[in-house]
Amino acid sequence: TCANTRCGATLDAFEFLRTNAHTIERAWLNYRQVSRQASEIAERVHVLKKEEARLRAMIKRLQDKSGAVLAVRGKDTTL
């Protein structure tokens, strides 16, 4: 029976367990989905950081070669 003295309803223990099992199952499915999405985003960030490093190195090489001034993120840089 319900612990609330005003309610006093009879509860089915198996229905309670089934409901909790479904709730836990949904929570694990959501956790796996979010974990997968976080991994995908982390991989994309890693790829973008590598691309940024590659482009920065290319800019540096071109600046060294030409001696020109290049504005990078609002800063003037002598090449």
C-alpha cells in the first residue's frame, strides 16, 4: 500500500519494478547517445585543430618566403 496515509492505494510491486526498469533503460540509451555525440564532436575538434595548425604553418612559410605583412585575427604580422 501507499505510504501516504491519505492515499492508501494498493501498489503492484511488479508494475513498480517494470516502470523503474524502463526508466533506467531509457536513461542508459540517452547516456550512450550523448556519449557518442560527444565523441563525434571531440573528433571533429581534433581534426579542426590539426587543420588550423597546418594552415598556420602554411601562412608562416608563405610569410617567410614573401616578407609581406598579413593580418591574422586583427593583428598585423610581418611575413
